[in-house]
Amino acid sequence: MEQLLDRTTYRQIKQMDKDTMQRFIQDVYESGKQKAESSVVDYDALRADLAQINGIGEKRLNEIMAVIEKYLPGSAASE
């Protein structure tokens, strides 16, 4: 697991006032948000790759895609 808090950052956090801490937390949040938004799935490419698997027909492919979409953020089924 990647170490998120090194010794230097820990010491800086200990010395922060309220306003500086709020800015720091906001920056961490925005960084995480951008990282999460950057991982986009190309559904067409995924569907094409799954269709290449021997034994998966159109009906089974549609079932698989429905399950995948259910677990991805932003889909109506996951909310």
C-alpha cells in the first residue's frame, strides 16, 4: 500500500492552523476526486474484448455488460 503521509507532511500538519488545515484537506479531496474521475472505462472496447471470448454469445454478453454497469459509479443501478 502506498504511504500517504510521510514524516515531513505529518510535522507540517501538526503545526497548521484551522484555515491552513481546511485548505490542505480540500486539496487532498480534490486530488482524490480528480484521480477517481480519470479512470474512465471504454464500454465499447470492453464489450468487444468480452465478445472475443469463445462461448460468449450476444445474449450472455448483454447479461455480463448489465452486471458490470450495475457496479460502476454513475449508473442508475448503483445508486
